[in-house]
Amino acid sequence: MHVAIVTLFPELFEAFLRTSFVGRAVERRVLDVTLEDLRPHGLGNHLSVDDTPYGGGSGMVMRPDCVVSAMEAAERKLMARGRPRRILLTPQGRRFDQAQARALSELSALTLVCGRYEGFDERVRYFADDEISLGDFVLTGGEVAAMCVIESTVRLLPNVLGNEHSLREESFSPECGGLLEYPHFTRPVSFRGYEVPEILRSGDHEKIATWRRGQARARSFARRPDLARRRGGK
């Protein structure tokens, strides 16, 4: 997978792209990342990439000419066939979820554009394909959101995780019916008065599977009733 990242702070990604399975994916060339610094695409002596909004108001707005120039420059450097899917990281985007992560993992190339200040000039949206938000809250910039999108997407690629079977039964997976994952336990059997459920120590795999399905449904109703209702669970 080829990913171009347009950002005012490329240094924020340096450690991220060297660490854990994302770092391994880069080393194995499963993931190719191009970091495009937005600042050199700025204007004037200070290389400004933002300006005051028309109509008044507080804050500064990211200029369309600077942002689109950086997007196009990043994509020229990316070793990808065809134009990548362009995604803006913004609170106004659709909420990111596991289904979107799976859809993105099937693409060969992405361009992630990190917003700052009061956001993008509206005309930037005419040059993008999608907008993603992590949820109903606001971050200072889109860099953390871009890292979340990369990590959740790259882990779904073949030969990235050490144990790919772990992808089959996890929260939001088809194997879990899109619900939250069931509880997990390991040693010790007893910890400060809390015990590992006896059924998990029984060796009866059919009963364990039934218990886990019930726990997943109960946990989803308790913590995410929206998921449970959407899946029609009881």
C-alpha cells in the first residue's frame, strides 16, 4: 500500500513509522509512505499556508492553492499507479469505523491531508474524494487522526500482523457479528479476589464458544447499544 501524507508537521510521523507493526510493514515494503511538508508550498517570506477568512471571524483558514499544490506534489513522489484516493482528516468528515478501515485496506494508494487552524478553505473539498473524522470531538490537527487511519488499515494487510487469526475474532469483525469482542483472561487464575471464569478452564470448546457469543452480546448491549440494535442482537 502506498500512502502520501500532507502535513505541516512531518516530524510527528517519524517515530510512528518506525515502531511496532507499522514499522515492520515499512521495512518489508508492504507499506510505502511519502511525507509531504506543507510549509514549502506556502506563500511570501513566511511561507504562509493560511489566511484570514472572508466574511470575518476568528482563526485562520488553510489556503486551497497551498493545500492542493502539496497534495499534487506528494502524489508525484508516490510510487503508485493512478491517482490515490484523497482523504481530508477533518471533524466534518464521516465517522471512521472498522468497515471503512477494511475498505481502505483494499486500495493500493491513499493521500491523507491533515487539517490545521480553522480548517480547509471549502474549495479544497472539490479536489478530495472523502473526508474522515475520528468522532464528535476536535483535535488541533489531523496528524493523530491520520496515524489512526494508517494503523487500523495497515494491520488488515496480509503478512503484517504476526498472528493474522487475531483479526477474525475482534471487536466489529464479521466473525463477532460486528459486536464488541468477548472478555479475555490469562494467568493467574485468581487475582486479588477475581477469578478466571470456570467455563474457560473446562476444555469444552463448544460451551466456551457459546459463552463468548453471549458475553459479546451482553457487553455490546451494555456499552454500545447502538451496535447491538443495528445488528439485531438480543
